[in-house]
Amino acid sequence: MIGQFKFCSIAMDESTDINDTAQLVLFIRGVDENIEITEELACMRSLKGTTKGCDIFREFQEGLLTLKVPITNICNITTDGAPNMTGKKIWISWIPGTMLFFYIASRCSV
């Protein structure tokens, strides 16, 4: 179903799991040719070695290839704005026609 999206947006984040392995998570929301909207956890990819912007970009591209999502179908990408999520030269800006959004996640102690 994901590969059939005409347009989609991606939210992604990098975090470390209980085994101290960095994981990149991609959530996708897309619309198909029947204007049906779907949102789901698209994939989770382990980051080996470092978690620099170039490493995240590589896993991002591999995730899209696995999902069969053409990079040209992506309208926007949302990250937390951390330097490793955008890269030193903001790699996300290399994707033509894509808007970049940052979200601010806060933790509340109750």
C-alpha cells in the first residue's frame, strides 16, 4: 500500500533502544489515487556505527527503497531538528520540492 502513495509525508526520529543500538524510525502518511489517506509506522532501521547526518540519510534512503517510495513523492519531512537528523549541510534540502518541519517534543513530569 505504501508504494502506491501519490504523495506522502514522513516523520522520523532517531533513538537508542534498550540494547544501546541506535534506531531510525520512519512514520509515513500518504494519499493514494482514490484520495484515501493512510498513516502507519513504515519502518525501523538500525544505525550501525555513528549517527551522523550522512548515516541517517543513508538509512533513510534504504528505507524508502525497501518501501518502494519514490523520493519525488515526498512532500514534507518532519524531524526534531537535531543536527544529526538534518546533517551539517541539511541533507533534507537536497530533496527537490520537499518542505522541512521541526517539531518540539517536551516531557512533562506529573
